[in-house]
Amino acid sequence: MVDLYHYTESGLSSVFLRGVKVEEHRHHGQSVVIPDLDGLHVEIGRVLVHKAGLLTPEELRFIRIETGLSIEQVASLFRISVEAIKALEGGKVPRSWLRAGYRALYTGLLMSQEVQLYDDPVPRFDTSHLVFVLEADGWVLERDDAS
């Protein structure tokens, strides 16, 4: 068991998991046991749509992948070019209206799956360092008392 695991496999450099099991294999190196991976990704997405400020290119890409849409499908949905989506997810274009569209897209997905969104007033999260903990009812964002 490790205290804090840097979950780079999510595609997000800011996500850490508390208390996951890391297994050592003599011939294959390390493997990490992450229970309820789907639930973890839903919670990460739920936090991202409520973050303060613009979504980063990493966060945009995470949301698109979690919705199951290709770059071409997102471009078609927003009626813009594939190149514009690639530029946005590559960090080359600051299109705030499109970033808001990604939030709306993922919020709609969560609602269609009957995932509980945060109550009003909506908390706004700083996503530069996110730590998630697995509790009895699923993954939750660890928040210090000052939040």
C-alpha cells in the first residue's frame, strides 16, 4: 500500500490517489491495483467540470476521452474544424467558449448516467493537485479543512 500514488495513467499530471495497492513483480516491475476505476474517472470528471477557471488542455482531452467521443466527433458537434480541436487540446488556442462546451458536454453525460452533481452553491476547485481517496461509497476528492 502506498500513501500517495501519482495517477499519470489518467492523462492528467495533477491526479494522485491515496491508499492504493502497488504490487511488486520480480519480472514485470510494479502493478497498481485501482478499485472502481470507472467510478474514479467519473469523480475526476465531476471535479473538473466544477473547477475554478479554464480547463487545461490535459483536462479537455480527459473529458473528451471520458465521453467516448473522437476528435472528429467533437469537431462536428461544435461545428468547427478538427484542427481547431487539436489546437485546443494541444494548448495552442485559448477558446473559452469551447472549453465551456466541453464542461457542458461532460455534465450532460453525468446527468444521463444519473450521477449526482454538486449542490448549489457550486464548489469551485483548484485542480493543480487533486488527491482522491476510496471510501465505502466510492472515490471522493480529499479536501483539507481550509477548503
